[in-house]
Amino acid sequence: MVKDRVRMKREARERRHLRIRKKVFGTPDRPRLVVYRGNRNIYAQLVDDVRGICITGASSLSPEIRGLKANGKVAVSFEVGKLLARRALAKGIKTVVFDRGGYKYHGRVKALSEGAREGGLIF
């Protein structure tokens, strides 16, 4: 019973993500910022859909983030966004297209995007 509910929620998120992916496309000049939210960690990548490659990424498992004393998953997500922005700016990327991955724009996903904006990325 519980497994069915979890499976249905995951499948609904995947369907939402496919709907978003129809509209959002990353280019070398303006890559797609993809978010994946796990139960314990959050991951973000900049993807060039033309070449099909990941340009750069950051996660809560990155050594720079692991060393921080941020309390709570939302605060860690904000720091992941700032780290991703620093890495993107180092590669010469200033603008991105945000792909929330089917998740609500709320909580950790919102914190990550706000951290990326504060870090210097333009959405």
C-alpha cells in the first residue's frame, strides 16, 4: 500500500518533468540548470542539450559543501546553488534555463535557485 503511493508520486513527478523538458532546452550559451532532490542530498548540473554533455555540477556531497556548518537541508541547498554559480562563472557561463525537475518551486529547490542567483547566474 505504501509502496504504491510512493511509486505513484515518483511517476507523477517524472511525468511533470517530461512536460517541463518539452519546453526547456539548454544550449552551449545558455545551458539547462537541472535539479535532482533526494531524501538526504540535492544535486544540480548545467547541461548542454545540443551536445548532450554536463558542463559542470555541484551537490551537497561536494567537499566544499561538506565542510560547511550549514544547519538544515534548505541552507545546504542554498550553498549548493552558490557553489554551482561560482563553477559556472569560472567556465564563462552567465545565463541559464532553470529545470526544476518536476519538483515544486518550494523549499530546497527554491533555495538552490536563489543561491545560484545570488552567486551571479541569470535565469
